[in-house]
Amino acid sequence: MKHLESIFRTLCLLSIIVFGSTETMAQNDTGVLYDDSVEISLLTCQPHEEIYSLYGHTALRFHDLKRGEDWAFNYGIFNFNAPHFVLRFVFGLTDYELGVIPTRFFQQEYRKFGSQVTEQVLNLTAEEKQALYAALYENYKPENRVYRYNYFYDNCSTRPRDMVERCINGQIRYQERPDYTPTYREMVHDCTLGHPWVTWGNDFLLGIKSDMKTDLRQQEFLPNNLMYDFARAQIIRNNGTYVLLVKETRTIVPPGVQIVEKDFPLTPTECAIILLVVSLVIFAYEWKKRQTIKWWDLLLMIVQGLMGCILVVMIFSQHPTTSINLQILLFNPLPYIYIYNVYRRRKTHYWTLLACMALLFLVGSIWQDYAEGLEIVALCLLLRYWSNIRNAKK
């Protein structure tokens, strides 16, 4: 959902100069509100292979055919180099902003990536075009353009939808899809097909709230879902008349060739199986020798604790779908409390605690869809419980 920052920043500065004299653009030469020579459209951009683009993108287009004005209003601008950007993103404190650039540059960006861009021309009256343009112009002022981004609830797809809805003289009626009630996690999975480690990372951070069924409005956080709903929606005017929301659909950037980069050769499940095989070999050796391999326990505890620290941090994130994550039953910082006793081979309750956490984790999979392969990891940790308890008795 991001564009090349350097290009967009430069073009946004140019647009500020142009928009500084746009107060007279609200009316044409005769003083009449916008007519059919002005089109306002929803632009839907298909994904390309960059990780940030796997979910697609949405923008609004203002096109004055008489004067040649043609702008793309893009709610997906952010500064990756801003101080503490990654930390702020983790805690849900990321600020995005509205950017405005000439549509031809917007098209060039997606043409370069081989991504198709579809334009849906909205069936708006002159007054509605005027209201929408005025709202966008107001939103683009420096004091208004920044907003607190939320991936599922307030993003570059939901913002254009909300702007359009507020400027309609009536209301938009969407056609419901009762047979389509995916969870947030399932929709994210659809976007990350072919990228198993991206899917794994999402699933590790997303909690149980992402496994709840969604309604039509919630599904529109994805650009393709919004485009689909706009194509089937109607405007119910205040005077009781009905018109289609979209009067014309065009392809303004055809699909091109995309370069597919290879991911890590092993899937998360394959890595988990390798870990299980190694664990079984070590377990068999320990069973025969009647002793435990201390360094293996310490390695697993360090990794388990690091992963747990990440999940603890996500509890305090403002992302609503990360606060309750049952994977924290298995991955938490508790191993660090007991790691010294394990290192010194002292008597400890850690292994009993580990077994309880692993079993609760496996039971929790009834309600939450875990990251791929983590159930296998839980079995590996249960082997550590069995080996340490058995050898402690010996």
C-alpha cells in the first residue's frame, strides 16, 4: 500500500504549489457547479511482488476534462525514515497522510511494477462532485492530511470509501454477500498466497480477534473487496431515486510483467519438521545415555523467550486484533526466569510449567488459528519436559 517515498514527496511538494491557487477551481467559467466534464473515480491497484503491496491499494481520481486537471488523491503515504517508525508501527501508532500527485505519475508507478489499475467512474451529481472535491481539498491542508493508520479499520481503502459516502446526497446501498463471511486472517491469507513466511509472520502477530467472522463493511479494508462492492452498489437519493454508484469501469493501467523473487526455500512447516526430527534424535540419545543435553534446552529457552517478548509487546499495541493472542501461552518471557537454574542443573518447576503451557496452547488451537508449524514446535517442547523429568528421576 506504499509508493516510492522519494518520488511521492517531490510530487506532493509540486502539488502544494498548484493547489495553492485552486480555490477558484470549485466552479467553471460560467459559475455553474461541476458538470459531466469532471469525473471523480475510485482507482484500485492490483498487488505486485513487493511485500508492502501484497494487499493492493486504493486512491481517488479527480479529472477535469475541460481544464486538463488530473490528480490522484492517495491516502497511503508514509515516511519510513521517520524516527522510531518500526516501533511506532508495532504499537499501532503509525501516522499516514493524504498525498496528491498527477495521475500520470501514479499510473507510471504501477506500470513499472506491472500492476493493473482499474478506474471506476462514480455516478455523482454536480453538487456531489463539488462536495467531494471540497472535502478532499480541505483534507489535503497540512493541518488535516495526517491520520492515525490502522491496517484493518482505517487505511488507504476505507478512507476513500468514507469520503465518498459523506458527500452523497442520500446513502449508498451495498449488495450484501451472506455467503461470504471470511475472517480477517483468511482474507490476509488470500493476499499472501505464495509467500508462506509473510503469512507466518502475520499469523504469529494476529490474535484471536482476527479469527472472528467479518461483515461486508469490515471486508472493505481490502481494495479489491471495495472495488467489488462499489461495482454492485446503488445510490439512494434523498428524493427517492436510485442510480448505480459506478457508471463506467476502465482499465487505465493494463497488467504487465512482474518479477517474482524466490522466498526462503523451506516453508514454516518444513522447518518445524526439521526441528522435530532433531528433537527426536536428541531425545533418543538422552534416553539411551540417561542424561539431558543442557545446551539444547538453553537454546530452545532463549528462542522461546525472544518470541514471547514480541507477543508481550503486542499486548500493548493499539492494533485491536493483536491484544489477545493465545500463542502467548507457549511463547512468553517465563523461560528467562528459570534459565539460570536450568543452566546450573538445579531442581526447578519449569518443566512442569512448560508442559502445562504447551498443553493449554494445543487446546487453544480450537479457537485461534496459529502460525503454521507452531503445534509441531509445541510437541518438541513437550519432548523436553519428558526428557528432563525422566532423567531427573534417574
